[in-house]
Amino acid sequence: MAETGFGWVLLAMAGYGALHSLLASNRVKAIVRRWLGRDRMRYYRLVYNLIGVLTLLPVLVPVLALPDRRLYAFPLPLAVLAVIGQILAALGVLASIRQTGAAAFLGLQPPEHPPRLVTSGWYRRMRHPIYFFALLFIWLMPVMTANLLAFNLGATAYLIIGSMLEERKLREEFGPAYDEYRRRTPWLIPLPRRPAPRN
């Protein structure tokens, strides 16, 4: 889009997504584990999250600093409803993180061993509730600009691709248990649950 930072924001989001997908991969984790040893690997999640926060800041700079153009703004009372929706989406993210173990998710304590497949709460409705609520939050912005649209498109692609990569890791980790969970639970949108097969 002419005279906006649309292209630069998309490029920044592509770099952000590529970096974090690489750092989250089992291959990179295995290399780091060989370098650091199993004991120090307990800090990997914490460092990963810190890198995620710190590298998000340069992505937000072009969103805020480059030339921009308003695309639309919700009128009242739609703007109020959108903000209420964002608050509920943020609460959904927090609830989903809590269900998987907030301390382990943030990297403040080691993950459970053996790992536990969470299928209750919001994870009973969809396999990736954190991503669903995050997408709901960003797309309910009551004011949309060209730069923000680029950020949202990049974030959407990142979360969708990230969920697919995460599915692959979970299938490796949990095997048939995850295949069964995957068969009966929707991917990203909380659609009605699939009926159990009749024997």
C-alpha cells in the first residue's frame, strides 16, 4: 500500500516468524541440548520467551513509526463490543496458558516429566486455544490501519504455521494418544465436537 509501512511490517513479521519457528524446532533444541547439557536445557523455554518479547519490539517499531493510513474504525457501539471481545480473548489466552501450567509455559519451572497431554478445559474444544484467542484479539481491533493490517496478516500466518509445526512435534511426543485427540478435537476454531465412532 502506497505511502505506508505495509511492506516493511510484513517483512519484519516474516523475519520474526522464521526466527521463532527455528528456535522452537526439535532440531535446534537438540543442538542446544548437546552444547549446554540436559541440566541447563531447563532454561531454554525461559530464554526462548525472553527472545520472543525482545525481538517483538523491533517489529512494532515500523507499525508505529512508519507512515500509515487508517482503513476503518468501528462506530459506537461496535467499538465497545470489539474492546469487550478483546478483553474476553485476553482472558481466554490466560486461561489456556493456566491449563497447560503457567510456570512451565513461561519457562519458570521445568516441564512435567513425563509430559502430560492436556485435553481438558479449552483444549477440549480446540487443539490450539492460545492461538485462537490471540487471533481473535488482534482482529477485533476497533481501529485498523494499513500497518496494523500488515502486522495482523503476518501474525496470522505465523500462528497458523506455528500450530502446524507444533502439531508435528506433539505427534512425535505423544504418538497414538495425540492422533486420537487430533481426530476428535477441532484444530483452531471451536467447532462442535466430532462424535465418537460406533463399535
